[in-house]
Amino acid sequence: MNNSFKTRDRGGRDRFQKRSDRNYGGRKRFGGHIGGGAKRGRFHAKTISHDKFINKNPTAQIEAVYTPAHAFSDFGFHPTIVSNLAKKGYKNPTRIQDESIPHILAGRDVVGLANTGSGKTASFVLPIIEKLKKKQTLETALIVVPTRELAQQIQFEFRQFSDGMRLYSAVCVGGLNIYPQKKDLRRGPNVVIGTPGRLKDLINQRELRLENTTTLVLDEADRMLDMGFLPDVTFIISKLPVKRQSLCFGATITPEISRLLQKMLIDPVTVSVRTSETGEHIAQDIIRARTGEEKMQKLTDMLAQDDFEKVLIFGQMKHSVQKLADLLSKMGFPAVAIHGNKSQPQRQRALDMFKTGKVNILVATDVAARGLDIPNVSHVINFDPPNTHEEYVHRIGRTGRAGKPGQAYTFVG
């Protein structure tokens, strides 16, 4: 059964085109201040009522207790996998792991629908490790993801779960020198994890050969399509053996994804553990600012408050995100930024600084921040309003996790 999927990611970088240094209202964006007033050109979220950004009476988030049908020891994993899980303190699987791992181990194609932070990475990484170790052949696995950061996170988990098993992985993403990645591929890794554009480049250069790839994973498939990667993924799938196991994970199935799945999967099992993300448990409010000066003043007033412990700020464009982070740092509010113009080491360093508390402010574009699971975010600030309500819910969902309170603010003109 042949396949399809396709689009160009240029190595995972954000796809916004460069803009001039004029802000949305026509003033110079950084003549000392950032941000425009009410007029925001094509990025103004005209379709979203300001009422959607307000929730002054959040409801308590009650998480249902899930009782798994299995323990990790019940899956028949290699003893080293079980030992590595125990070292990390993992005894019982999450729901997506509990319900999908048996099907994957049985060789079925699987569609897994789950929220961010549900543990879905282990759902496919653990069975891949088991399959590779049991067969001890030249078979390989390919994991395709939308962002560099997600690729790094998956490799980290793969290395932890396969520690001591002599299985190797290679990450192939844009934003890094391609030549070390070619060297990694020439060593014959068991698992390749990468973004669509870089994987396509390596295939075209005959550095990435897929004839022995018997497992394909598309992770965050809905995000990949949102970001315009469909043509490149289609190309990649067309180079894979027809006889393989295919796994697709994401949060939603759009009509476009459904058409893709019909072409790439054979008699798939669908495991859906996705819960509705409404943001009703997060306190939300708007901040009115008519000028760039007023906007910056109100932002810094907020950041100066003691309860703004770990703050994620969203902006629309790469250049403005970086300039905002730089300006905040100069004003005594140390901040880092992640966006598509940064190299992978720069992005990873910024993310690590934020996660470990070396800085408490991260400024990001939506594209760069997708797929990241950042714990203990106290506040989300939409410095630029999102384009859609779904994007808004996705943004504010980075706070108020694991039963903790969360607060979100959105600047409006």
C-alpha cells in the first residue's frame, strides 16, 4: 500500500516572512519601545472577541484518576528496559501508554490521540526499543517530528530507556551543521529522528537510506500539517518500504490528516485518550494598551510582581520576539527567546535556562514553542494576540498544569 505526505520545513524554521522594522501601527518597532497599538495589520486577531480572553472565575481542574490495566512489567519488555524504567521511577503506564503499547507490540498500525504531557513519546519509543533489541537485525525506525526541540526530547527519552542496550540514534534537524548528521547516519543508527525538510535533504543527497526502515512514527502529526510540512512528509513516506509498521500520534485528526492516514496505514487501531482543552481552569484577563510605550510599561509592571515566577510570553514574529527578550534583559528582566532564526544549540540553551530557572522569562513564537512540555509555568502572556481561538487555548494551556493554578493575560488595543 503506497503512501503520501508532503511540505517544506527548511530545517524546522518558522515560516513567517521577514518584515521591516516598522511595528504594526507604522511606528519604528524598537526606537526604545516595542509593540503597536490597536492596529496590527494582518496579524490582528479580528475574529476573536476580547470576551474569549477573560475568565475571572476559573473552575477547579479535577483530573480523573486512571487505573491502568497493566504495569510496565506486564508488557514482556526486555529486562534492561524494565530496569531503566524502574530507575526513572516508572511502574505504571499512563493511559495512552497502557492502551497503545499492546497494539504496537503486536505489530499493528496505530493512531494515538492524546494531549501534550500525556506520555505519548514512551508509547512508541518503548515498543521500538523492544522490537529492535529482539530482532537484532538491520531494521531501523524513523521518527518524523515538526520541531528541533521535540526531536531532541525524543532522543533524550530513547537514550534513557535504551541505556546499556547498544542501540543508537541520530537526530537530523535544520539549524545545525548537516555534516555531523551525515557522519552519524554513516554509523548506521538504529533510530533516526528528524524534521521533514532536513530528512528530505538527506534522502536527496543519498545520505539517509530507508530500505531497512520497518517502523515509521509521525509525532505531532497535526502540528506538522499546521506548519505546512505535508509535501515533505509525503515525499519521505514515498521512499519507505511498503511493508512496515506505521504509527501516527497527535492531538486531533483533521480532514487532511484523515486523507493521509487512509493512504499510509493498514487496518489501524485508534487509541483516543484526548481530553477537551478549554482553559476554564485558568484565570484569564485582558490588558488594554493603546501605544507601544504603554504596552511595555504595563508588561514590566506585571513582571516586577513577586508572583510572576515563571513567565512564558508569546509573540507573533521571530524578529519582534528576539527584540522583546533583548529589551527586557536590558531593563533588568533577564529573558531568553526561542524562534526559527536561532540555531538548534541556541534554542536548546535558551530552553534549558528557562526550565532550570536560570531565567524566569521565555519569549517565543507559536511555531518554536509547539511540542514543548515546560513544567511550572506560573503565567502566560500573549504580548501579541493569537490568530485563532484554538491557538489561544493551546498557548494558555502551558500554565495551570498538574492541578496547579495558572494565569493568562492577553494584550489588546
